Amino acid sequence: MFESFRSQAAQKISGWSLEEKVGQLFILAFPGKDAEAARPLIERYNLGGCYLSQDNAATFAEARQLTQAMAAIANQRVDSVPMLLGVDQEGAWSVLTPESTTGPGNLALGSADNPALSAQMYSVFGIEMRSAGFNCVLGPCADVNLLPNSPIIDTRAFGEVPAQVAVQVGAAVHGAHDGGIVVCAKHFPGHGDTTGDTHREIPVVDKSLATLMVEDLAPFKAAIDARVELMMTSHICYPQIDAVYPATLSRAILQDVLREKLGFKGIVISDSMNMGAIRQNFPPVEAAIIAFKAGIDMMMLSEEHYDHNDNYLENQLAMIGAIVSAVEDGRMPEAELNLIVERVVAFKLARLLGMPLFQDFNLQANRSVEQAAAAAAVKVLADPAGNLPIAANKEVYVLQTTPLADYANLVNPRGIGPNQAVPAFDYFADEMRAALVGNRLHILDYVKSKAWLAKVEAAPDQLILAVIENYPLPGEDFKQAASKALVGELAAKFGPQLVVIGLRNAYERVPEFASHVCAYGSRECSARAAARACLSV
């Protein structure tokens, strides 16, 4: 993909030390908003890239200050190349929230089933992230929701039908390129057929390559056909393809399947090698050497930062130093190292050098794309009693089914994930409050909902809107038990007068006699779109 730049890359790295060449293959993370925290990594080791999160920058102003300062450190080197600055701006996960335009998330884009709209949304991501100084979006997720109860993928995927997901992934890659940014499809060869979370464990998917081709790989092939530059691996075991190693460490998966069978010519990056799946099962240096030999081009180490390990910098420096030692003692041949470094630098010269950054953008126009996508995604999946649109003579109760304490991990010190301080319920309630003025609208939080339910008697003119939510979280779960229990109680008392509002996926079963409106996402735009749909179906 970047072969025409290989000779330039070889010339550029010819004067680099072994430490500088090894450092170029690492994507690291650091806490806080000061680029000085990364200076030792950039100056000594010619660091290849950084994974940046909401913890590093919460606003566009902070992001610009940070990325400019990082570039200034890197550019002190005469033969510098740009660092890869990657962010999880993929909809359901985001950065610079709430200043950036997150859109409704991939599952909602899949529900909208409009590739042009998905392309527009990813173009917005590209334009806005470049304005912040970032040059890579770590998305789209090309995973297929084959097991809908996945705690980590969920609304991050475009859907559960491989062919439909493939169309959306291809559109997303093209759109992001229209927005001028580099993109990374993930999590190869697919994270959608497991309920395990690789932040915590190694999931196992026991299927053949033939089945994998049909069920999981079509979206990744679509990304490759759209000329995606980066491919991120998953720490998942596919024993019928490789009986020993997870995908990140598997030559059979990375070389035989990804490069040979699917024809990928770009840069292969690992998901964080400090995630539980790897850290709990392999010695760090051994895993890194195996990964590079298997086909990893750039290795991400960021979980120490997620865990706020006080020794994160020392651990990262030690890993780079260990790989340097492995080259010196022959465990990793320097000729192999040079080929990888040439490939990485050629990519950077082709795609990162000269990328226009820090440009202004039209936030109103971007939010219009977001609103259109959210509105197109909303579906009335069931309405057996004809509850929708809401009639003027109804006494409407909007009930929060999630306890306030259950929202605690939406924003956490890791800096990754939804980064959504305000629950989706609040936005839905605000939209209903603005549209239905008067004494016949009642908005009750979880505590008031429970108290009201204990004493109220059902009446024919009542309409009960029960809002359910879910959010994919890294290494954590969004609690569901209390919400499910309350919906069950509401169904028992109000029967067909119940309307379940899903500010999440549509995989959760609702009572068969209830109405069901689904937004396929939990962003503000989705919540408001769901409210408007209840009023104007």
C-alpha cells in the first residue's frame, strides 16, 4: 500500500540507533494533559505513536495545546517522522465529549441503513479530530454482533448481519478518508461472537476458517477494499486456526489469513498488550517478541495508564528496552526489525506527513448530520395497543429504570468509553418536557418511580414510558438488574399501557404486549430522536 515510499523510509532510518528503531514500533499512553509526561519516550526512543483519551484532553483547546507540544518535542529530531496520534472516536466511544460530534454510534448507523449517512458521519469524525491535532481514528469497529449480549462491542458494531455490516464498514472508511484522516478497522478477526471482554480475559471462538470467512471477515474485507490503512488485532483465540496463540500473537491469523487470504497491505497494530487477555497469560517480553514475529507492525501498550499504575512510565520504558535487548541477543533478528520499521515509516510518509491539522469546522453542519443519523435510526419495533404517537388525552409518565448509582462508571479515570457525564434518560426527559407542557406529564427518577409504582393504581388514560439504557464499557459492565426488575413490575401492573424506550440496542426482550421504541444508541442525539419519534410516529 505504501511501497513507493519504502526507499525514502529506508534512507530516513539508516541513521537511527537500535533504540530509535524499536521505539518507532510502539504506541504508548500517558496520564494527564501535559506533553512533558511523554517527553522521555519521544526524545530517547523516537516514539512511534500515542493512544490519547479524554484523560489527556477534554476540550479541543486542550487537545490542540497537547498535540502541538508533542509535535514540538518530536520535531527537535532532524530526521523526525510524525507520531501516530490515535483516538477512539467511533460513536459509542468518543473523545473531547461533549464538544465533539459523536453521532448516534455504529449500531444506530446500521439501523438507519444508509451508507451515505454513515460516510458523512465518519467524515465528520475525520474533520473534527484533525482539528484537534489527532491524525488517526481507531475505528470503525468491523465486528459483527453475532452474540448480542457482548458487554464490550454492542452498540460499537454496525449490526448482526455480516453483509450489512460490511457495507457500513466500507462506507465508514470512505467517509473518514473524505474527512482527511487515517482509520483503523478493528478488532481482527472479529470480537462479536464472544461474551468475553479481552480487557479481562482471553475469549475462545471455536469456529473454522470457512465459518469465520462467512460470519466475521466480510466487514474486514470491505475495509481493506476501501483501502483502510491500519488493522487492529483482537486478543481472541481461534483454536481451529491456531491452537496455541490468540490472534495478536498468531502468524496463522495475521499472515496467512489477514495478509495472504484477505490481501491487507497496510499496518497491523495490536490492541493493548497490557490488557488482561495478554498480561494474565503471557510474560510481557515474550508476548511482544511473538507478536512482532507473527506480523504486528506497531504495538500498543496503554493498560497501565487505564489502571493508573504509578509505574506506567517505567513499565513502558522497560518494555522498549527489553525488545532492544532481544534484538541485541538475536531473539529478534535486526533484519526483521528493519523491515517492520521501514513499513511503518513508509506509511507515515505517505499518510501522516503534511496532513492538515487544526483547521476550523462547522459545528452546526456536523450536528445536523448527527441529528439526521439519529432520527433515521429510531424504530418502533412493536406497538400492539396503538400507543404511538402519544395522544393528547393521555397522562404520560416517563420513568427512569436505572438507579443513579449505576451511572457511576460512564465517566471514569481511564478516559476511554462513552465519556458521557449526562445519562441518556436526562436528554429524553428534556425533549419530552419541551414537547408536552402541562400537568399531564410526569418525569420520575428511579427512586420516585419505585415509590410511585408502590402506591399507584392503573387507570385507562395512563401511558407509561419506561426508559432502559446500556453502555459498552472497557473492562466493566453497565448494571442491568435493577432496570430489568422495574420493567417487569411495570409490565405486571400496566400491561399494554407500557412503552419501553430503548436508549441502547434492540437485543433486550421486552414484554410481548408492550410497545417498544428503540434508538440503537445512548447518545444525546439518540435520546432526543427517540422522544420525537414517540410524539410523531
